[in-house]
Amino acid sequence: MPVINVQMLAGRTADQKRALAHALTEAVTAHANVSPDQVWIVFEEVARENWAMAGKLVSDR
């Protein structure tokens, strides 16, 4: 059972997450020889003040 953990900045709509879940599921089923009901996806949304890149908080960019 593949589990996909997607970490991203908060702010995506439910429709965007639905579309991403569909695309990820299609990719995994096509390449990992599993059925769609075996693919689990967890979206972890991170606030901008809790994510840093290049030594700076994303909220400060």
C-alpha cells in the first residue's frame, strides 16, 4: 500500500487537492502495479511562518 505524504504551504483549495490526489493516484497505479484503493495520500499544510528556505522564513520573503 503506497502512502504519499505531500507537504506544502497552506492555501490550496479543496478542488486543487482533489485534482492533485487524482493525478498522484493515476501516476502510482500506472507505475507501481497497485489499484487506486491501495493508494493513500496525506496532505500536510504548513503555515508560511513554519517553513524556511535559504535561511529565511517564507513569510518574510
